[in-house]
Amino acid sequence: MTAMTHADTPMPALDPEGFLVDPSEWTEEVAVALARIEGIVLGDDHWDAIRFMRRYYEEKQVAADARFVIRHLAQRLGPAAHRRLFELFPYGYPGQACRIAGMRRPRAWSTG
């Protein structure tokens, strides 16, 4: 049975750790619902990181390492980008950011 999001949008299947089973089923509405589960209200900086992650995934079919997201954010935020990424996703980039962006659980990653 498929879980429902806050707006009665069907929630795609999640694995036992809360990651999407099929990243192609991700939508921005799903991201909002996943963020709510994580206790996060998505703001502009969240969306900047998430949309970058989605573009990276579409191009390379792999989740972006945190260092690539930090480099992307640094174009706008400068040296504060590293700290900001971990303020946006306080329980960790691999867990929170990848979950909300609709990635599968990364096998290995750099935390930046």
C-alpha cells in the first residue's frame, strides 16, 4: 500500500531506511513530504541544493557527493557553503539531503 503525503499525493515506495526505491518517482511534492518527516521546512537554500542534486543525478545516475553540492552552493554563498549545507541538513547530508532529494541510499560518500 502506498503512503499518502500531506496533499493526498501518493508517496512512492520507500525502503526501510526511508529512501525512495525508485528515484524516478520523485517530485517536489514528494520532497516536501519527505522533508516534513525529517522535521525540515524547505527554504530557498534547501531547494538550491536539492535541485542541483537532482540535475546531477539525472546527468550521472548517481547521487552527488556532498563536496559537489558544497561547490555548487559556494558559487552563491562563498566559503560559508560547507557550514550552510550542514545547517540545512543537520542530521547529515547522506541521510537527510539524499532522502529528501529522492536518491537511493548512497553506498559510500564523502561528507564534504
